[in-house]
Amino acid sequence: MSALVTTPNLPDPDGFYAELLATHKGLTEAESHALNAQLVMILANHLGDREVLSEALALARQGMGEAQVSG
Amino acid sequence: MPYDYRPFAYVAAPGLSAPEPRHKVVIVGAGPIGLAMALELANHGIPSTVLDDNNVVSVGSRAICWSKRSLEIMDRLGVGERARDKGVTWKIGRTFHRDAEVFNFDLLPEDGHKMPAFVNLQQYYVEEYLVEAAQANPLVDVRFLNKVTGLRQADDHAMVEIETPDGTYGLEAEYLIACDGAKSPLRGMMGLEFEGELFEEKFLICDLSFKADFPTERRFWFEPTFHAGQTALLHKQADDTFRIDLQLGWDADVEEEKKPENVRPRIAQFLGHDDFEIEWLSIYTFQCRRMERFVHDRVIFVGDSAHIVSPFGARGGNGGLQDVDALGWRLAAVLDGRAPAALLRDYDAERIHAADENILNSTRATRFMTPDDGVERLFRDQVLALAAKAPFARGWVNSGRLSVPCVYPLEDAADAAGLPAASRPGAVAPDAPQGNGWLMTALGGRMVVLGVGCTPPEVDGAACVTAEVNDHVRARYLGDAAQAVYLIRPDQVVAARWTDADAGAVSAAIARVWRTA
Ligand SMILES: Cc1cc2nc3c(=O)[nH]c(=O)nc-3n(C[C@H](O)[C@H](O)[C@H](O)COP(=O)(O)OP(=O)(O)OC[C@H]3O[C@@H](n4cnc5c(N)ncnc54)[C@H](O)[C@@H]3O)c2cc1C
């Protein structure tokens, strides 16, 4: 059984999407990468569930490149 | 004040004139691990001969941080208090990014232990104390300028060829212990592999001495202005000596970096003055590797010969001393015929488990400190940036997770629910005050049945100790339980525990430890 929620769960996704883009506004590409990296870590800590995180990482990686290596 | 390297006396070995009778144990290498091994075996009544190709202690700057567990082991070998008293006790570590402090940690906020969490002491002092203890011990014969050049194994013994200033001779031993360091010539002679990862990064290591006050704490910098883009680590050692490790990057021009005119200004910048002496300078690259197995019939690998790690986390020498701890009592029992040779497999399994844990931790720390360009560096830098604004990220900053003994996976060991995690089976029994002394001392190096809040059942093959119950003992051994019985191995690792134990259960657990069941 999957613990990661992959069905709609966030109220107002359009609003969040707009806020996400707005947060990046005016940043260089490198700064945007930095912001995203921080965001991932902030959310991971807030979530606090290693299993859910592993599933999220796997989902994000799905269909990209070859099989990932863990560790 | 530079250390005075006095050569140890060379004495012509008896084997040069007439063949020596077969030895029980020959140890190759008189580094910290070989010497500790000989003393530990002597504690269990086993004589040994230690061969070393050299005749001085470790030259230059190598290990400096000795863990609480190492000090406890050294205490059993008779040098723990000396090392603690000469060493610099530190508890605070500070981590900086650029020039601002990101966070700090206190190593062992818990009191009620004989030994501190860590002391810093130059490796040459530790070796000097161990050599003195070994030379004073009638069961240990240390032979300097005795270089092993050949090795053969038979069914029930191993043979080495030895080169000395007076010619060559041979020795036979029931067991040969290879403590011959990271480059282990013995490993090479046996054609055994040493698998793992080499970090290309180069580090410059420098001992400096100065009189001015500087706090007794570990300092770690990511990208300091005095050493742009790299890392730096500072530790205080004995004799007003400091050690600084400067990361150089893999493409650094080593000869150029080593020049005093390049090193001095960096050091002066963070010290705030130029009034210091450089006592030692060298360049290192680090590797994380281990042998596939440490026990090869009559040849057993211990310490750096079996596994090496990068020094961030101080897991090399400390890990080696725990190997000694895991092997001594077992090998003594096998040699005395009290246990089957299969017992040595437990040394192999437990220390491979520990080596993997040490390698994992050291590899992760090294990755964090020397990230590859691209996404590795991106995340590393953003952890540091985040650490300045969110407390959780401080724990993500990895400048080395300092050596703690691993908890062995003793799956079939008896355990009672509700007892504290600190003293679970597989863990080193936590120390605690006992009257004017310490629990560690009361346990010693033998099999013990420890009664906490009760008189332990009497059984064959173990000493009974009744603990004095105080707050520390309650917190570490009882939790909410009214009483408990602990079976503690000669290496002071908890083998099993019960809230209610009868002699039969304890005896069965003892037999399992010795593999005589
Ligand atoms: C820069 C640096 C920093 C470190 N910091 C720490 C730290 O803070 N804490 C920590 O715990 N560890 C640290 N270490 C690791 C630590 O120094 C080693 O783990 C430790 O020295 C291993 O001891 P050993 O006895 O196994 O090997 P060694 O100390 O290498 O001893 C091997 C001995 O074998 C002898 N020998 C070799 N070949 C032969 C032969 N053919 N015949 C006879 N004798 C032979 C050698 O002369 C030597 O005396 C550090 C290492 C380095 C390089």
C-alpha cells in the first residue's frame, strides 16, 4: 500500500502554482535551482516520513534516465 | 614543543641463532592496533610477539581524536588514564560557513561516565604509552626492526620470514595477526583484495604550535575566506599544538600549496596573528575501503590493514581499537580450547558490520565536504544556506559524524521490553558511577552477570556483579523496571538481558556467546 498521496490533495492548486512561479520571479536560473533545492529540503523535513519521501523520490525519477542508484 | 622521537632498542631475536618453538600468536605491526592487540591478549593470559619494521612511534601528524570507547578500552590495557590526562578534552564543536557560525554541538551532555566523549592526543603519545605498557608486560615481546618479508599458511599454523639488521629468521605461530596498516604488505603477500572508493581530493595537514589562548573546541569551516571555496578543520592537541586540515581540491599543485609562504598567511588569517611555528606539514588523499573478510584461516586482519576510512569522524584508530576489543577474548578462548575456532567468525561478522557502518559514515561526510560539481554541490551549498535560517538543516550539515561504537545486530539475543535502549543487546554496556569507582571497571574484561536491583543468578563461567542502583544506573539499565539481569561479554557488550532470569536461561545465553551450545 502506498503511503504517498498521488491523488488530488491540495486545495487551490492553480493558486499554489502561481505562487510557486511568483516566488521564482526575478531569479537567475542558478538562483532558481538553489531555491528549489532548499524547498525540497524544507518540505522533506516538514513531512518527516522517510517512506513517503522515498516513494516521492521514486515517482519524481520515474521515466527519467536509467534506473536510479540508492545510497 | 616538537615531540622527541627516541628510537626503541633493537635486540637480536633468539630465532636468529636457533629455531624458536611455535608461538601462540605473532602480531605484525606495532602501530596502535598491534600494540593494543598484544596487551589485550595478555589480559586474557595469551603471550604474543609483536614484529615491527620500524623503531619509532608514528612520525608526524596522524590520529588525534580518541573516542570515549577507545579510552575505556585503553583503560583496560593500562593506558587510559594517561591518555585522558595528557589529552585535550573537548566537547564543543563549531561549524562555520564563510565566516559566520552556522551551529555548534556539545558532544556528551551526559555526565556519570569515567571517560569523556573525546580527547585529542597525538598518535605518537598513544603509541609511546602502549609501547611502555607492552614492554613492561611479561606476556608481550616487542621486536623492533623486524620486517616481515614472507608468509605461508599450513593447516594449523602460519609461518613468517623476517628480516633484521642481523640477518633473517623465521617464526611459526598458531595465529598470525596482521596489524600492518593501510598498505598491509601481508594482504599483498596473500593476494587479497582491498575494495572501495578513493577520494581524489587532497588535504594538507599541518601541526602548529603557539602560546596564545585559543578555545578548546573543534572548528570546521566550509568555504572560509582564509581558504576560499574549500574546507578547513582545526583541533587543539596536547602541548599547545594545533592541527589544521586544509582541503586542497583534486587538481591542486601540491608542491606549491606546501610552501610555507602559501600556508602561513591562511593560518595567520583565522588565528589573528603570525606568532606560530609549523611543526609538521604533509599531504593526504583519503580512501574508504575494506577487505571482503578479515579472518583468513590462521591469518587475521585487524585495524587499518582490514579497513580504512577518511578521517572525518575519527573512525580509523577508534574503529581498530574496537576490532581489538572484539577479537582478544575470542581468540584467547579458541587458543585455550575453551571455544571452537568457529567463534572467530563472530569477530569477522561483527567487525565487518562495524567497518561498513564506519565506511558509510565517512563516505557520506567526505561527499558532503567535497561534493562533485553540479547537483551534489548545489544541494551541499543549499544545506549550508538553509542552516543559517532553519534549525533543522543544521543537523544536515555533515563535517564528520564522530565515532561511536556500533550496536551489533544480535538477533537471537534475549531482550526484555521496556528496558532502556542504551543498554540493548549488541550495545556496549554504558558506564555509570559505582561508589567511588565506575561500572566499566567493575565489569573488567570477563563474562559478567550483572544484577540491577536484584542479586544475579549464580552460573558457571561468569562473574556475578550486583550494581549499586543510583540515578545513572536506573536511567541506563532499568527505565521503569524494578529489576533486571544483564549478561555482559568480556568486551563489555551486552549479550542478553531479562527482567527476570533463572540460571538456566543465563547459562544458555553464555553458551551461545562462546558457540559451545
Ligand atoms: C591524517 C590522518 C588523520 C587521522 N585521524 C584520526 C583520528 O583522529 N582518530 C582515529 O581514530 N584515527 C585517525 N586516523 C587513522 C589512524 O591513524 C589509523 O587508523 C591508525 O594508525 C591505524 O593503526 P594500525 O596499527 O592499524 O596501523 P599503523 O598505525 O599504520 O601501523 C602499522 C604498523 O605496521 C608496521 N609494518 C608495516 N609493514 C610491516 C612489515 N612488513 N613488517 C613489520 N611491520 C610492518 C608499520 O611500521 C607500522 O608501525 C587518521 C589517519 C590519518 C592519516
